[in-house]
Amino acid sequence: MVLRSSNIRPDMARLWSSLMRSAEIGRTAKGGLKRLALSEEDGEVRREFVRWCEEAGCTVQVDGIGNIFATRPGSDPDAKAVLVGSHLDTQIKGGRFDGILGVLAGLELVRTLNDHDLTTRRPIVIVDWTNEEGARFEPPMIGSATFTGQKSLDFAYARADKDGVTLGQALDRIGFKGADRLSPDTFDSLFELHIEQGPKLDEAKRQVGIVTGAFSVRGLIVEVRGEVGHVGPTPMPKRKNAIVGAARVTLAIDDIGWSRHETGGKSTTMRLKVEPNLLGILPDLVEMTCDFRHPEAAVASGMLAAFEAAIPEIERRSGCKVTIKEQWSYGGMEYDPGCIALTRDAAEDLGYSTMDLLTEAGHDAMHVADYLPTAMIFTPCEGGLSHNEAENVTLADIEPGVNVLLRSVLNRAGIA
């Protein structure tokens, strides 16, 4: 059965109320959120989410990495479930909607089915992925990477934050190291609703983004090793200042991004960890987190290769040793044509204006897309601002996307 009538609509006031309740947990002085993965605040919002799901009649499971799966059963016991969701963790100075909208819109979808006493043929499972942001534990999207088998639990548990707390310890502390075993084989497909995190929909005044694929991302941790020395007496020719090496790395990475920006390329140095980071001492170690992004996978790989080629000159000019300590990649795929068609048809049926987009940010859907038919739906956000306390949407901004999500998921899951 393909839904064409418009009488099945989510309760947007109820969804907004849930969003605003979430916005109280980890609220910052400027009205944003600081809800780092597996922090006490993340634990609190997770417990609230579990309570809401259970009140909606869902059965809740938690896997070993802390991903939460809330299942509304379907009529066919042999049918694989449709996943819908995103993440509840935020950046250190994050907004109220990034990721959170996708999880709570999934909850609202289930609540709406309850309102109308509708049963789907396939089960519907709301998911909250662990550590999507990577703001506390690197790399990002580790919950979905572990779910798909791209990363092991041992690898994930050993990731440490800046205070030396491991991800495994943090899971234990908030009580979300689960014992349930779930894998992509359990599911039929994934739909993720998300704010765009860019200005295109807002500037074009389009209501729904049909996400056709993803930028290709090459992430890396670069280690720059120098030598400690007194900042006063040490002559310039004898200095091996790791900050100078890191500065040259940063400039090289920035130049590579600018050289490809006309075709959509971007490059970023986003984090530096300096040791010993004290007055009067030349630092001997800088650890840097960087990435390259481009719509074409070959170009993204070429950007990384260009940086590798620049390392000998950086070492010569700084006197430091530069090593790529760790690498990861994601994105560069196309989303499933069948799932995309469902989102496009839903938007057309409901009379919404659309725009085809690639996602330039990282999302859990990008990991899952290699294993399950996957689609993403974007809503506009004010000025495209995200990863910022001033991130904002209105009900009018998100309602079309929520309706398209509802229609797409129900058509995939089928009405019994």
C-alpha cells in the first residue's frame, strides 16, 4: 500500500515539545548544547529517550557500543525492520537540532502511528547512534562504524578523551554498555532526517533536501615531533619548535583546500594538542586532527596525496619530524535509488519544493549506506549555521522534512 492521503500527519507541537525538553539537558549559557558523547548529560538525555520510547510501546535494546534501538513491532514476524534515527550527542558548543531532530522525529513517527492505531508490516526501529560527533572520542561516527563492523569494539573501547577517560569507561559510567547484538543483517533500510548544516536550502527557500550522496572525506591525525629547549638562549638555527612544524602543516593543508575549492574541495585543521605547552619551553610534540573533503573520491584522495608530498619540505623548514599517525575515510557513496525515490515521491505528493544535495558533513547514514539501502532528508536551518550555539530552525522549517520522513518510512515499511 502506497500512502497518498495527507490525513496522517505528525503532531508537530508534540515533536517541538520533545525537542525543547532535549534542549534543557546540557544547555549552555548562550542557549545551545554541550552534550558530549557518553557524558553525564548524554546519559541523562539517553534515559529520557528510552523512557519516551517505552511509553510509546517500543522494546529497547542497547548494543555493546551503546547504540540504542527502540523497536515498534510489525505484523510480519519475518520482515526486516526499517531503521530511522540519528544521534543525541552534540559538539562542545553545539546546537539544539543537529542529530537530535532525526532521533526525535523517529519517535514522533512512532507516536503518530499509535495515534492512528496503524500497524506496519515491517517493524520500525528508532536508533540513537553513539559518538556521532567525535567531539570527545575520535574518530566520529564510531557507533555506526562498530555496528557495521568497520571498527571493532576493542578499538572503540580504547579511544580516550583529552582527560584520558576511555570510551569503554565512559559507557560503564553512564550505564549504557549494552549486551544486545545487532548488525545490518537485522534491518531492511535506514532513513535519517537531519538539518542541512549548510545554507543552500535556506538561501533557495526550498523546503526539503533530497540527499543523493555524500562528499568523500579523508581524516587524519598528524604528529609533529620537535625538541624541547629554552625559548631564550636556543639559537634560531638549532630550534625544532613543534608548533612551527604544526603551523607549516596547517598552512599546507589550507593551501590544498583553496587549490580545490572551486570544485567543492575543503580542508581543515581542527584540533591541536601541544606538549609540554608551558611558558619558556619550546614544545616538542603537537598532535593535530585534520581532514580533506571533496564531492569526488579521487580528488579527496589526491588532496591527501598532495599533503603527503609536502611533508619533506615541511620537515626541512621546521626541523621537525612529521608523521601521519592515523587515517580514516568515509563518504563518497551514492544513497540507494529506491529509498531516494520514496523521499522524492513523498515530497512531490505533499507539494513541497525540493533540492537535490550531497551531504558535505559526516553522518552515520554514510557508514550504514555500504550495508543497507539508505536515504537522508535535509531540512533548512537558519543561515546554514550549525555546530554553533546559535543554530536554529522553526517549526515551519522542519515540518516538511518530518512529513516526508513519515511518508517515506511508512511506504518502505508497508501498512498491514
